Amino acid sequence: QLMDNAQAIMLNVGCAMAVRHNEVAPAQHEMSPVFAVANQSADSNAFFMEVMNREASKLGLQVLFHEKPFAGINGSGKHANWSIGTDTGLNFFYPGKNEEGALLFVTAIACLAYGLSKHNELVRCAVAHAGNDHRLGAQEAPPAIISLYPGTGFESHVESIIGGGPLLGYKAEKKKQSTGSCPAMPIEAPIEDRNRTAPFPFCGNRFEFRAVGSSQNCSFPIMICNTIMASGMAHLSGLIEKGMSHRDAVAQVYKENKHIIFTGNGYSAEWPVEAAKRGLPNLNTTPKAVATWNSAKNKAVFEQMKIYTPEETEARAEVMLEAYITSMSVEADTMVEMMETAMYAACAKDLEKYKTLPKLAGNRQAIYESIVTETEKLKAVIQAKHKPSLEEEATYLCDVLKPQMAALREVVDKAEGLIEKALYPFPTYETLLYSHHF
């Protein structure tokens, strides 16, 4: 009912929310609108989040936009399907049905490869925040290593171009894919397989930035995509304007940035090792990512593209760090409050029931007391969080606070399996995930 209501409202305001369906995790859902201009799409997405919150409250529900609300269950994200086009209708990322379209396609991906290679850290920063740190690289979302997946067929074409071959020649043909069932006919498959382990895979007529967090406003990551693409286009134009032929300029860009192309399994243990050999950073936490934001090359590209002044670039880093620190601090303070105002009392009441039958209590007392011990450790960590700089404080929260929160969570999970159901003070996963079906 909630998705029905939300879809009706979105259609009424002109957002073509064409697809809605259940997702992998229990109580998880997805919506997909028909493509539109980036500004309109980002606004519609933000409005959809507002509509979902408002309509959910009318039904006694709560929508969770957190990237990883439940441990051990798939998290949530946004797939920013992004392309570049002209005002005459040419799509840069459509392989094309004629020579002009094919040349544009090969050239455009060269520009994108340059942008992702030279400004890799910017793209990672575009999706860096506390919630997304729980999700990236978790066997359900792309890794924190940013790479480009144009498809295995196109990768071979790139090798041909670097070796002196023509820009034309890539066969963008859809294939018939077996269903694996004799009674079912083969189905038409995309031009290139969409690699779900890649952060930036090709999807037939666009690229899909799969690392965007579910709580994010899409406008920031899309702005970064536009920035790095513009940088690549400017670089390629500069080579041609200096006298290099179109073919040779594209070939040089591919040769210099070939290391950004990866068509393997992004979840494999071998990929981080290979990425390090290629010089691709693995910025697997927000503090590590944001530390790269203010680099000279990043300030230069923002200034060159007339997006941010150097001062505005520095200000954006402060905003990202402050948001991270605030999120982590609120979560930690809330955790302590949950223990002291609810969990302690529940444990005491449960233990009291075994006063005359201590053998039945098992190791309850030890586990319940460890909750107090770990909570006190967490309070001490919180007390010591204030550091001379935002960078140091964010790093401290990431490297010291998060592990202590996990340690407390571990003993509380053990207690949850022992404490009497009626005494447990919080909703269980079962209640949170399935109660709205009953």
C-alpha cells in the first residue's frame, strides 16, 4: 500500500516512477523512474524520499534510508544511471547505428576513463559518508576501489586501438542468452553484461554509478561524474588542438589510463592486490577518502571547470567531515543511552528470575556484566573524542569508536539470545522486518 500511494503521488507531480518492486532483503523495496535531465532526476529523487517518509507515517510505518540498518542483511543504495548527451539528441554512451555515433561512443568512454583515472579520489569522495562505509565492499555493493567496467568486448576493442587499430570496429550487438531451461526460449541480453561487482559498469546506453548511498542526495555524486567527464573532454580536446589526430589522441588517452578498466570480479580477494599494483587507491573509510579531497589536482580541476573556488573546495571537505563526526557521535551516544536506560534494567530483571535456580542462569551474569563493562569503555572513548582537527577526530571515531561500538554490540547480541522475550526492551529483527505483513 505504501508503494502504491507513493507511486500515485510521484506520477501526479510528473515523475515517471515506472518501476517498483521488492528487493533482496526482507521489507526492502526499490523504485526506478524513467530517465530525465539530471537536475530534474535529483530533485524527484529527493522528493520521493520526502513522500515516502510522509506516507509511511500515515500507515504507522517508518522508512529506513540508512545504508546498512541491519547487520547480516543486504544494505541499500542508489544506482545513479548517468549519461551525457547533446541538445540534438546524441547520446555519448550509446554505441550508435552509424559511423558518427560509433566514433562518439569510443571517444566518450576515453574521456570517462581519463576522468576516473586522474580524479579517482573525487569519485570515491562523492559517496563517502558514515552509512555507506558499512555497505561498500560488503558482497552486496561495489568495492571502495573505483574502476571502470565498459564490458569485456569493449575492453578488447580498447586493446586494438592502443595497438594501432581504428576507432571503428566495435560490434555493439545484443546477444541471445540461454535461460538454462529447455522449455524456455533464449532471451535477448544487453550489449555487454552488467557487472554487479563493479562501481561504474556500462549498461547499454549509460553508465551506472552503483556506489551511491541510499540516504544521499544524488546531485553531489552526479556533479562529480559531470566534472570528471568534462575534465576528460577538455584533455582530449587539448591533444587534438595541438595537432594530434582524433584516432591517435583517443589511443593515447586509452593507453595512459588503461589501468582504470577492470572487467573481473570486484568482490574477489585478488582485486585489491591487483588494484594496488595498478596504482588505484583503496579508500575504504570516509576519513581516508575525505583526506584526499583537498589535493592540489582536485582544487585545480574544480577551478578549471568553474565549479568550486579553492576556498569552496576546502569548505566542502569540512562539511563532509562534520557530517561524519555528527553521525558517528549521535549513534554512539544513542547506544550508551539504550544500554543505561533500558538494557541494564532488563538484564537485572531477567537475572533475578534465576535467583533460586542459579544452574538455569548459565552464563547470563557474566554476559550481562560484560555489557556494563563494554558500555563503560565506550563512554570513555566518547569522552576522549575531541581532537585538534576535524580530520583527527573523524579518524579517531572511525578507528577507535566504531570497533568499541561493535564490541558492545557483540555482547548485547549474546544477551538477546538469553533474555526473556517479554523483558527484551527493543524490537527484534523479526518484528522490525516482518510485523507490517501481519
